[in-house]
Amino acid sequence: MSTLKKNKRIKLAKRLKKYGNTKPAMGNSLAQRGKAKYLGGNGRKTTGITRRKFKRNLQKIRVVEDGRIVRRKVPVSLIRSGEIEKPVVRAPFTLEKSE
């Protein structure tokens, strides 16, 4: 195996560990008719099953990764939980305070 492929796989593994799998998950969508028994009906009957995708809520943001700022598609759940480190943005035309 070439070093290039190995490095690519290592980078992908790091990204998957940090951000999780960002691909859509597959599932089923049920079409039903009838009224539930507990509501006084005869029971729900499935009339059709279709495949569908459960897409993750991804946002394209700037992220600090290994000391570099890169753009990544990141799930909102990770942004909200604070697991993602965003770059510090300062106001334009201002100098950073030096101590």
C-alpha cells in the first residue's frame, strides 16, 4: 500500500472520529390508514412502504483543525454542544492587544 493512500485513510479516520458520519442514514417511510385502537378504531394498516433518507443537519463553517482554519460540513448538534472549535474572529480594522 502506498504512503499516499495510507495518509489519506488516516486523515479520513481522524475526521470521522471528530465529526462522526455525515452521510444520510437510510430508513422507511410508512403510509398508513385507519384509526388507532386506543382511539376507538379498528387499528392502523400499512398501505405502502417507501425508502427514504434521514439527512443530518449539516452547516458549512470554518473550523480550527490542527492549528489551521479549514471549511468543513459539520452537524449542528456538534456546534451547539461546543465540541467544535471555531476560529476567533476580531473586528475589522482593529489591532490585537499585546501585553
